[in-house]
Amino acid sequence: MTALPIVLAGARGHGRWHLDNIRRLQDKGLVRLAGVCELTPLTADELNGLGQPEQSADLGALLDSTGARIAVICTPIPTHTDLALTAAERGVHILLEKPPAPSYAEFRRMADGVAKAGVVCQIGFQSLGAHALPAIRELIAEGAIGAVAGIGGAGAWARAEAYYRRAPWAGRRRLNGVDVIDGVLTNPLAHAVATALALGGSSRAEDVTHIETELLRANDIESDDTSCVRVTTAQGHRVTVAATLCAEDPDEPYVVVHGSRGRITFWYKQDRVLLQRADHGPEEYEYGRTDLLENLVEHLTDETGRTPLLVPPDATGAFMKVVEAIRLAPDPAPLPAGAWHLLSAEGRRVVPGIDGLVAAAADTLALYSELGAPWALTTANPKEVST
């Protein structure tokens, strides 16, 4: 097989992860880094082991000159749709970083444009490449935990105040009149939302019937850093995801499937699964995962047509309905001064008790206000959206 030429748009910040992954696949002979699209060219040290790819700040010109087959797009959220369409119009296949777009309209413009162009687009929810997902679905189908009552998600993370100064769009809902929607549920802990929806078999837009949001912030930002969302699905499930970037003791995020006779917990960054059910001892499993760029390459080169694309745009439609509900919700309410404090040594804001609330929301499928959080009762501005 001839290595497929790739152009990477956005090679710094999170883009460094993609650069390392391309290096790994280049070493396997699957791809070749043909170009890098960055405002400031990468140095020889940054390109160590990747040869001398062409560099330009103009993605379209770079795709034309390199003959790239794949564009990996890891740029600011508001640029995703236009850059994906720039690639699609040239017949170039796409790996698009999550979240795919800042609004449902932009998502549809991207997805419809890609489909019209006849190219393939993979959305970069790496957790959806986990082998644990089909394994958990099989356990559910076998009745291992009885009837599914609902699905929870919990993410208690920490980010320093400097995190919001890393880029002009960080922590913004809009910038220069353009949607950004860089909130805790839509960007850093977006995987918790997408994975919870996927485990319930509710990943497409039409699977979502109702959404409730509670969006709050301890940091001095436009967007939310401590929030929860509850989605009602066409299957009748409730999916509640609670997340914060102001944890007291940051921990691994997880999703949990609640059944009438047990529960399945999935720590999606660790690919670790815990099955707890009636009349059995706890059972723990670890799984591998398929890299999404590698899956895209295999999908394009498999002449038998038997390698499905793992995360096409439609598989993120339900997630984008959540993004849209958050976009349309009232601006996140600031937590009262007494509800958070600054850890000076770490330069970050902490909300006391939030770790337990995040876990309780995932456990009970309740929102912060329903759990009695005093600041949520007085400041949260719930917004309900029926779709």
C-alpha cells in the first residue's frame, strides 16, 4: 500500500497530539505528512521524524500543491466548517476534531457539503473508537443489567485560569459576532456527552427529543465551566451528564449505564469497564481502541469495502443537538463569590463540593438544582429545549 499523503491544519496545542499520531502512522508506512497548515511554520524540532512537509497558512493552496488525500483539521472551533468544506471541495477526505461545529446549522452545512462532495469525514471523538462500546452494548443486549433505566456521565476536571488565556476564543460563547460555544460540555468534556449518548444508542440527531441545561461558571469567562445537561431520547432513556473544570480533586471522567439489576461504568480515557450486577461479584475489563485516523485510512484503502467509518458526521448529530441547546440557553450564570475559591499555588478556581455533585448527578440522573446545590437553586437558569 502506498502511504496516503496528509495535510495537518493546526499542529500546535492539541494539534501536537495529531502530529505525534501522524508520526506513528508514518512509521508504519500508512501515511505521509505532506503539508502543515499553520500561521507560524513549525520548526525542525517540532517536525522531528516527519521529514520536510510543505508549510503554508492557506489550507486550500496546500491541499492543491501537495495532492493530499486526507486533511486533519484541528483548528479553532468556528473555523471547522469552512476548512472542512475547503477540503471536501477538492475531493480530500477529512478527520475533523471535535466539536465538529459551534452550532447545529454550521454542523449541517458541513455534513451536507461533505456528503455532496462525495468525500468521507471522520469526527474526532476518539472515545467512540473504543472497543468497550460494542462490548457494553452487547452486555446490555444480553440483559446483563436488566432493563436500562438511564445513563449518566461525570467529569470532574481542573483547568487553571491561564487555560482561558491560551487563545482569543477560549472560554467564549461568541467572538466578533461568530459562535464559539467553548464550554465544559461542548469541548473539554465533550467526550462524556458523546459517549453517554452513544452507549444508549442515541447518537443521531433524531434520537433526541428533549434537552435541559444548567450552565454556570466560577471563572471570569463568557462560557460555562460547571454545568449539567439532561437529554431525553426517542428510546425513552434519560441521559444526564455533569461536568466541571473546577474540581477539588480532579479524577478520570466516566459514563455509567443504570439497569434494573445492575450497572456498567466505563472510564473512557482508560478504556476500563466495571460490571456490577445482582448475584455476581464485580467484574472489571480493559479494552483496546481503534485510532480514528487509522480507521479512516483503512476505510479508504480497504478494497473489500468491509471497514466501516467509526464516527461519520451523522453519528454525532445528537451531540450537536446538545451543543445547539447550550448555544441557545441563557448565558451561563456566575457563581456567587462564596461558592468558589482560588487555589493560588495552582492558579485555578475550585468549587467546594462539586466533585460529589458531579458524581451524584451521574448516579441519580438529576440536575444540580434538583440535588440541592444552593448556588444552583439561586443562580442556575435552566433552559429546556424540545426537538
